[in-house]
Amino acid sequence: MGIYKSGDISKELEKYFGECIYFYDDFIDGQLTNKKVRIGSYNGNLVNLHRDWVIVSGEPSISNEMLNIHNGDVLYIPSKFTQGLWEYKIKIPSNATEGRLKCYVIYEKEDCYWVFGVWYDGKVYIDKHTESASVTIYAEELNLNDDMFHIYKIIRDGSGNWKFYLDDIEKKTWSDTYLPDNPAQMRIESDLNSIVTIDYIKLK
């Protein structure tokens, strides 16, 4: 589905379709590919909120309208977004004993990306990787491997100002203008030795 210009009707669209969102998947259609069209509003334009996922490896699955990420799963949606709000509702199991979940909000290739993730022991972190260096921006032990859903939000504006929220509590702010040259993906990887459950993912 294309994007249709709509002049000055942005507020009317948002009133009808809800908040201004570019991508939203709550997995209610039970599909990762050949997804059903879901109309929304973004910056005054009609958009299809659904994108087909590209499965790189593993067998990610959907059950009970939630995404299950297994050890070895890698998947992504094409995305060139470098500013906005990325939001994930994720449950990390308490029986995980090794590995981590990695959610790349801006990804170009293996050594050029911004990522946040959760270790098997509930520690949350944010990393920046360039071709020449790897930097941990934030890391904190928060006991997030508790079999409970938590909402993770990362915000970046056009000037390189970042914020990270956990369950609507601000945890970290920083400024960094680094971006990969050709960002192409919003990506998820896991080598946790237990299944991670994702209720929804949103980009706006």
C-alpha cells in the first residue's frame, strides 16, 4: 500500500486512526509475513502500519497474539528511521541462565548500529557500535528477568539527543550524533537459552 498525501488533515486522521504512528505490530493477525493491511496516520499521511518481517535465521513464532523469540532467532523489518520513538513491550523469562536479547533500533550491518538489550540475569544495557569502536552507553542491573512484561522506550531527536525509559521511568539521557551511513533495519536477535515474549513493537 502506498502513502497518500492528505494536505492539512493530519489532526483529523489522528483523531480517526489514533496517535501518529509509522509502524505498529501487536501480532494480532498471527503472521510475520504476508501481513494484513492495517491503516494508520503518520505526519498527515495514510500509512500501512504493518510491515513484513524478514526472518534471517531460526523459527520465530506467534502464539496467543504475541511474538515468541527463541535462541538463535534473527529477524528484522526494513527501516531507515534515525529519529523518533521506538517502543517494545517485552517479557524476559526467569529461567534464562545465559545469553541476551538484542533489539537494534538503528542497524546497518554487524559493526554499525545502536542497540538496547537485556542479559539473562535481568541487566539492561544500551550499546553503540561503529566500524572502529564499541561503547556501552548505559548498563544497570534491574532484575528484568522476572516473567513480567516491561515497556522499553528509546527516543532520539534530529539533533542526536537520546532518552531511555523503562516502564515510563526515565533511566538515561545522552547526546550522540553518530549514525550508521546507511541504516536499513530495525532488528531483533536472541541467544537467550529461553523464549522471550514480545507483546507489541511500535515506531512513531
